[in-house]
Amino acid sequence: MTADERMARMTLHAIYPLYLAKIEKKGRSKAELDEILQWITQLDADGLVRVQAEKWTFQELFDRLDLHPNASLITGVICGYRVENIENPVSQKVRYLDKIVDELAKGRAVEKIKRQTDR
């Protein structure tokens, strides 16, 4: 199985606790994490909970939902990869999530994370 296939099979249900631990360790809140995830996925709070409860894979998530129209403006390096150059669409979208969570953990304001991609 390739890295792209593994990423497509991962679930937000499994990854969310890792995101939460990462940002809480840096003094950020669950509410902030939920806000940026809701922004990029265009889900409301109930939708975000439902996606996790139903254990959608990232493949299912990105097949069923459209990310924020400006998500493609997210740029930079995450996990050693330049986000804008990732060719596999599912892997790129997972890395968009990783990138905004990383920015939150690094202390960037929620509104700036959202504005960054609303240029």
C-alpha cells in the first residue's frame, strides 16, 4: 500500500485526537481547532461530530464535501512536503488540514489562519 492509499484510508475520527493533543500542548483550545476544521471543511459543528462518529475515511470526506473555495491557497511545507506541489488530491487535502493545525499550534491567530487563505 502506498502512502497516498494509507492517507486516503485514515479517518478524521483517528486523527482528530492527535490534532487536539498537538494544539492543547501549545495552549490552544478544542474550540479553536473545531473552528478552523469547520472553516476548511465547510461543516457546521454537528457535521464535524457526525463525520467523526461515522468514521468517514479521508477519501469519503473529500469525495462528499468541498473544501473551502480558497483552500488551494494554503501554501508552505508540512511533513517535509510543499503542500502546493502534492499531486495526489486526497493527500494534498489531508496536508491542508495538517498545515492549518500546525499553524494553530505555532500560535497563529484563528482569524489569521482563515484570512491567510482568504486573500
